[in-house]
Amino acid sequence: MLRYALLILTLCISSCSNRNPDAPTSSSIDPSDTLAHDRMIGGLLVKGKVIDNQTRCSHYHTELDIIAIKFKCCDTYYPCYSCHAESTDHKPLTWDSVEWNKKAILCGACGLELSVQEYMDSNNTCTRCQSSFNPNCKKHYDLYFTMTE
Ligand SMILES: [Zn+2]
Ligand SMILES: [Zn+2]
Ligand SMILES: [Zn+2]
């Protein structure tokens, strides 16, 4: 009986000590977590500092940051260029417009892969699940795609 009581007590202590009172209850996102966390999202490996199951990373983690981009140089999905830079030791290559028919954008909400062209034409909305993508990614297109104009 005493041993049983001790077991309960031990369980209680370990579960209580794991609880962080400052953590938001609705989400498990911790932007201060800068460790590399490769994850399988939509059946695909997303590398970098991924912090949730919708491709948010330690750099970009707003409500709308739910896409990963496949980098041409290493044929690997990363949530953002910073994740790529911090996880590799090579310069990123961008997708030329003749390659924009290739699937290189992953919707973290539903796991759909879009081609670069489909993504460009999507008006920042997933063509399958209608989730909104961050329109500010447009500012960084030249980091991922070869922009001619
Ligand atoms: Zn690369
Ligand atoms: Zn990142
Ligand atoms: Zn989607």
C-alpha cells in the first residue's frame, strides 16, 4: 500500500514539473526553441527549425506561415531560407521560371504539394484546403525563385 502511494506521488511530481505555466494552452509553439527539428509533414520530410506540424519555424511562425519550400540545390523542403542557411553549408539555388511546373511548395495545413506556378497563381490560398498563406512571402520570392522582372 505504501509503495502504491509512493508511485502515485512520483507520477504526480513528474507530470507537474513538466508543466510550464507560461506556455500558451492553445498552441505548442515556442519561438525561442532554436534547435533543429526535422519533421514529417504531409508525408514529406521538412528540415530545419520546424516547431509545429504545419511547417512553422523558429523564424516565421505567424498564423499564416504554413508553407515549406523545396530548395532546388538539395531537393529538400525547408520552412524558410534561414532554416536552409542554418542547416546547410551551401548557397541556395533558386527555381528558374522554366522549372516552375515542379512541385516545390508544401501546404502545411493539408499536405498538398503545389508547383511554383500554382503557388504564384494561388492568390495566397491553398487550392485544396483554402488555407491562407502569408502574402509577405512575396517579399522573399527572389530567395527561392528566379525572378525575371
Ligand atoms: Zn540547399
Ligand atoms: Zn525558418
Ligand atoms: Zn492546403
